[in-house]
Amino acid sequence: MSETYAKKMLEALHATARGRIVLANIEHALSTRSLTEQHIAAYLNACVSYFSFSGLDQGASVEELIEMMVNVLHARKDLRFLRQGKPQPVDAVSTIVTWETATHFLFDPVALNAKLIPLPVSEVSASHLLDLENLSANQQLFAPGASVGSPSSSLFWVAPKMHVDQLRKECNSTNSSLADRLRDILGLPHHQPGEVLLELYCPGSIMGNAVFAAPTFIEAASHSRFKARPDCEAADNWGRTADLALVWPPGANSGKVDGLPEAVVARSRFHQDMGWKWSAVGIVKGLSEGRTSSTDRTENDLRDEHFATLLCQGLDLAEVIKQLQTLMEQYAVSKDA
């Protein structure tokens, strides 16, 4: 490993708000020992290899740096699910998927058409979602070989279903958008107005045979609102999302932004005996974090800067970078790192 390349990569991350978010999450893994030093170094040294090979040392945009981390996640699947301490069991878990994901990777399009449920998201109505929900016990709607989890990263994110159920009750009682509230409390700003969201859920017992863990900066990769450090330490070994409704505007809630418990699970194929079912969440209505436009770069940059500031409170990132450089150099000679 070239020390110069390592320094350039870390400084490139430090120069952007999204990069500082990543550095803060790496620091958490290092200081709490939730990942071993060897695993942290292995990931970062893999990033350095990509950084130098792709010519990013000549000048990298934040998008290119994020793409680098995503590609390393896809290439080094052996570095996933390594956070210390397994999440405590729960009765059931939920994961949120978009209509596009469901119709491309989960449901059989022929079976949906037979039930007069349209495939294009622009044609999906509330009545179609209700029709689909009434078919939740019909396992035949799943396509042959269907699986939950991204084919590229081979993982998916879950939260305890009891929290989703509670939000559903609260939104029903206040006649507010469940899709918007779930998008916010799960820290998912990329979900835009017009997107249709579904909840997939299954008994928590299947987690006993699954590979899963609280997430780290490695699994998060491109996640712009991931935070590894919870506001209040919990003994359940689950991570905590960042609630976008608490993140913005600046100064709100004294910087306490914990949302729901979260974990990452290895991609899994559907089997009828696993008990997977689904429920409609709804159609996203508004933008997250008080945005007026999804394409306004200035608005997005302001919110990234604010979140980076929240995560970096009390941290000396210059010192963190020195520590990471030393660590990377220490393990660079090991081919097994």
C-alpha cells in the first residue's frame, strides 16, 4: 500500500461532508472496537487499491468516492456482518421495499397481472395496494427463485416489526402519511414523492439461522444518513437509525436523532415455510428534511453538512486520519487482511 495514496484518499473523504460522515462512522468502529482493527484496515486498504487504480488520486468527486465504497462492499463480502454482539431476538422483523424492487425481484408479474394489479408504479393506486395486501397469505405471488436483499450487496436492512406496527397505528389515528413517516424514521432520504413502499415481514425466528448483525460503515457504504453511534447506548445490540424528522432543521432536539433499531441480514431466498408476508405502506407524498426540491444541490449539501456536524461533534478528524493511516500501514503487508 502506498502511504501517499492512503493519505490522499482519507484527505479526499475529509474534504466532503459525505466523506466526514463516513470518517465519523469509521472512528466509532475503531474506538468502540465493534470491528477489529484488522477488518477496518482490510476495508480501507481495499478502498486505497480502488482509489489508486481508478485514478481518483488525481481528483475525486464525492459521488466517485461513494461509488468506490459501494464497489468495495460488493467485492469484499467477507467483511460484512462482523460487528461485535448479535442483536437480541424479536418476535418479527420488517424490511421496507419500493414497488420497483418488489415487481422486479419478488413478485411474479404474471401472477400480479392475473390479479389485475399493474406493474408500472405510475398506475398503482391505493385500491391496488389494498388488493395486494388482501393477498398477503398467497405465497404463489412470489416469483420462482425470489429473494429479499440486493443482488449486488447481498444484504437487506430490517427493523423490529413492533415499531412499524406502532407507527402504523399512530399515522392511522392522525390521518398522516405512513410512507413519509417510515421514510423519515428509518433515515432514507432517497425515497421521493410518488414512490410506492411495501413492508415485507416475517417471524423473528428465521433470524436464528440467518447471518445478521448491527450495521457498520462497511454495510452502510452509500447510505448518506447512517450513524453507527446511537445517542443512548442500548444493551440490545441493534443499531439505531437517524430520524430525518429530528435531523432537520438545525438546532432541533439538541442533536438527539435516534430513530428505530436496525440490523443488516444476508440475502435470503423465499421459502413458503419462512412465513414472509407483506403489507402496504403507501405512496410517499413529500420530500425529506424540509427540502423544496430533490435536485437542488445547495439544499442537499446543506443537509449533508449539518448531518456531518452532528456526527463529528467532539471528534478530531485530523487525529482520526493519522490513526487510520497508521492502522492501514500496519496491516498492509498482510495478504490476509
